[in-house]
Amino acid sequence: MPTNDVLLEVKDLVKHFPVAKHRNQQEKAVVKAVDSVSFNVHKGEILGIVGESGSGKSTVAKLVMQLLEPDEGQILFHGNDIFKESRKERIETKKQVQMVFQDPYSSLNPRMTAKEIVTEALIIHKKIAKKEVDNKALELLEEVGLGKQHLNRYPHQFSGGQRQRLSIARALSLKPDLIVCDEAVSALDVSIQAQILDLLKQLQKTYGIAFIFIAHGLPAVKQISDRIAIMYKGKIVEMASSDEIFDAPKHTYTKKLIDAIPPSHPKYRKDRMVRED
Ligand SMILES: Nc1ncnc2c1ncn2[C@@H]1O[C@H](COP(=O)(O)OP(=O)(O)OP(=O)(O)O)[C@@H](O)[C@H]1O
Ligand SMILES: [Mg+2]
């Protein structure tokens, strides 16, 4: 792809966390949460990041979201180093990069209605007038498969899948170029997962939104991603197209991840059949 198609460039990113050191230890002990990670996300691309618990996925997400500062390395968004931007530029970047978390219960304010949740950012950034709020809220809810009947409901009045749709509608409100989904479907049943993945894919196609889609396991990531990065102990050990990762995994850890998929998983069965043909 030509370089001007690059939306996000992550270069040699390092983030270490100090850990309590043992009395006898001389050196400072650290967890190398992110240990020289580099990758690009192209405009409108879905990049999957897979790795076991503690491999550094959420730390990468938090760095991209500017919730953490890196020890070393750079993140360029539309070619600008996000950690060198002025306060005003940072606010603009933050609007263009949105996040969907695993647990919408803790990320959605329980005292706000769906209407308030999806229009909050628009009101804060003065993007809509008061009289437009109802229409805009409905438009956003419909975008994610919810409707008029949901406008005045509170988060606890939604099912898990619907709550995740609500989080996605909120993320969409400022028309971002990139949405980071950190384990966004991990807590949902496989059938509901598939519906949410379809929705994300549809948003990618319709609006050209790029996604970083993080998960523990390969099946969900394979279903949605154009490319997949495999993380292991703070490093990306392999990165390739979705098909290549499955058909010709190179790293031992990637092979382990593929072997860990239960044979009963529908995605796996289909892939096996294709391969055996
Ligand atoms: N704020 C912090 N302080 C200290 N250590 C941290 C902090 N955040 C993360 N870590 C450590 O960094 C490593 C990577 O954590 P991270 O949350 O990025 O992993 P992950 O791949 O998202 O894991 P999971 O799949 O369980 O969500 C872990 O060893 C974690 O304990
Ligand atoms: Mg995590």
C-alpha cells in the first residue's frame, strides 16, 4: 500500500512498568509490558492484535489512546507525533481516535440514558444544537442496530450485546478515523460476538473507519481482521494477513494459538475443511 494510506504508525514503542524489587536485588526490576513494538494501521484497515494475558495488548491500546506516555518510541497519527502535539492538537487527535472497552458496564455511565451517552461528546465539543439532540441520538442508535425504543433506557436495561452496540454508537459520534476495541467482544456469547463483528465490519466498509481489534484468541480476530499481529511478552512476534497467519504460521507461539482453538469452534471446522480440500 502507498505510504499516504498509512493512518497510524507505531515506531519502536517501549513501555516498562516498575515492579517491587526484592531486598537482595541491586537493579531496578521492571515488567517489559511493551518492548519495542512497531506496526502500521492503514486507512480503513482492521488490524487484529492477539496474545495471551499479560502480553502487552492493553498497554499498546492505552499508548495509542494517549492514556499512557511511552518510555521510548513514537506514535504518528496522520503523520503527526501524538506525544509532541500541542494541547489543542491533542484534543483534536483524541476526537479522531475512539475506544470500545471489554466491559461496557464500567465504561458507560449508569446514570445516563442511551440518548445522553451517545450525544455527550457532541454536546461537549459543541457539534450539535440542543434541538438536534433527539434526531442525532436516534441516527447513532440506528447505525448500530438499536432503535427509538432504546433512547431513554439506562445501560442496565440493555443486554450485553446491546450495551456493546451502545458503546460503539458512542465511539462513532465524533466520526473517528480509528476505533480501538480492547477485548470488545470477549465477554459475549459466540453468536452475539459474531453479530458485533459483523457490525464493526459494516462500519469499516461504510465509513472507512480503521480498527485495532484486540483479543486473546484467534477466531474472533480472524473473522474480522485484514492483518493480524501476534504479541508475546511485550513484542510482536509475527504479523501477516489473516489468511497467512492461519495457513502458514511461522512463529511457534502462533502455532500454539492455532492449536488452542477448540475443534468444535465453527470457524476452525470451516478452515480445516478448506485446507483439507
Ligand atoms: N499500570 C501498570 N503498572 C504495573 N504493571 C502493569 C501496568 N499495566 C500493565 N502492567 C503489566 O504489564 C504487562 C502487560 O499488561 P497488559 O494489560 O498490557 O496485558 P494484556 O495483553 O492486555 O493482558 P490481558 O489479555 O490480560 O488483558 C502485564 O505484566 C501487566 O501486569
Ligand atoms: Mg488487556
